[in-house]
Amino acid sequence: METKTALITGSTSGIGRATALKLARDGVRVVVSGRDADRGMEVVERIRAEGGGAEFVGAELRDAQSAAELAAKATKVAESAGGVLNILVNNAAIGSGGPTAGTEESTFDAVLATNLKVPFYLVANIAPAMAARGGGAIVNVSTLAAEVALPGLSVYGASKAALDLLTKSWAAEFGPAGVRVNSVSPGPTRTPGSEALGEALEQLAAQAPLGFVADPEDIAAAIAFLISDQARFITGAVLDVNGGRTVV
Ligand SMILES: NC(=O)c1ccc[n+]([C@@H]2O[C@H](COP(=O)([O-])OP(=O)(O)OC[C@H]3O[C@@H](n4cnc5c(N)ncnc54)[C@H](OP(=O)(O)O)[C@@H]3O)[C@@H](O)[C@H]2O)c1
């Protein structure tokens, strides 16, 4: 039986890291990816110490070419370990924000490139092989800011709202070949990336019925469920993991 292999972008930190650890515990071989090799190797070594399989593949994701290169390297890593790349988690993202007036064009372009263009070209390079083999699972990590207006997060939210539409497009495009595509949409979650928000993270969490800040493991559990065969009839969904923030 072929070993399942997952490429998780941005798995050197936060939600991606927690997802890598969770999938490895579920028996999936993981390609850990990010810019920071030290953080990447920490995750790989932790997975190996727990008896799982993992490799680090460094990537600075910014355009179609960097996405294509990561897809090729991850495919090679999967195959050289006797597996196939049948899981992709598009998690790496830039969360920079600010008022609309004064947003630099370079910021707009960087957010759209990392959060939207890169996932698009990762799927373009990886999903056809999944489809040819008759199966696979893709999860796009979205955000609460894609569903409601959060102050200062217009470009970030727009990039992820577009990603959620791609989730539906890809579910339709690749579903007949057995490839499922879903989004997980987290609310405020305590990660190295959200640390800079300080008290604003708690204030945002307090607006939701459950009222607390999530741990990365709360989001990883939802991602792992959507990847698993237990979700075999679910595709094109955007799963809110936000403490109920979007129902009030
Ligand atoms: N935390 C929250 O409250 C929250 C809420 C809603 C949605 N989200 C979403 O959840 C996902 C993960 O967020 P997080 O809070 O876990 O973030 P984080 O702790 O800042 O981690 C971000 C990860 O993405 C990688 N990354 C960023 N830009 C990259 C680039 N250009 N090329 C390659 N790798 C890059 C980082 O790699 P390096 O280690 O190399 O820097 C790191 O592994 C994002 O999609 C974010 O939008 C987070």
C-alpha cells in the first residue's frame, strides 16, 4: 500500500506546524515547508522522535515559479520515500493589514501573490497527478476575515475570500476524478504569527459565542478531519472554526 504524503505550506509555525504534527500522528508522511530551515527541522525532528515520517523542503513562496518548484520537490520527496503526494494543505499566508488609504501597491501585490496566486499554482501543479491516480485531498486555510469585515484586514480578507471561491471551483473541477477540496476558516488563534496582535486577539475572540482564543491544534483537528476518509462525502465546503463568530 502506498504511504500517504502531505505537503503543508507554512508548517514551520503555528497552524501549519500543528497540522504537520497531527497528520504525522495519523500515519501520514509530511513534507514540512517554510522559509526558516531551523524552525522546519525542529518540526521534522519532533515528528521523527514520535515515530513519524517527515522531510523539510524550504521555499520562499511568492509566484507561480516558486509554487511549481515546491510542487516538484515535494512530489520527488514523496516518491523517493515510496509514497505519492495525495494531500495538500495551502496554509502559508501573509496577514499584513492597515487602512485602505495608504496601502502600498507592493503590499497589495505581495498579499495576493502569497495568499492566492501561490495556492492556485500549487494546485495547478499537484492536483492533476492526484486526479490521474483517482484521489486526493486539498485543504485551503482561509480566515474569519474572508467572511466578515474586520478593521484593517481588507486586502488579506479579500485574498482569502477569493481562495474560498477557488475551493468551490476546484471541488467542481477535480471532484469527478476523486479529489476533494475544502476550506477551513479559523477565527482568532494563538500562534507566533498572531502574537503581534496582542490584546486585540482576545478582544476579537470575545465577540464570538464561545469567546476564547483557539489553539493551533483546534484548527489542525478540523483540517485533519477534512483530509481523512471520514470526510469522503465532503467537498467544496468552507468549515468555520471560529467559536461561532459568524452566527451572531
Ligand atoms: N492565527 C490566527 O489567528 C489565524 C486566523 C485566521 C486564519 N489564519 C490563517 O492560518 C494560516 C497560518 O497562520 P498562523 O497564524 O499559523 O501563521 P504563522 O505562525 O505566522 O506561520 C506562518 C507560516 O507561513 C510561512 N510563510 C509565510 N509567508 C511565507 C512565504 N512567503 N513563503 C513560504 N512560507 C511562508 C511561515 O514560514 P517561516 O517559518 O519560514 O516564516 C510560517 O511557517 C494562515 O493562512 C493564516 O491566514 C490564522
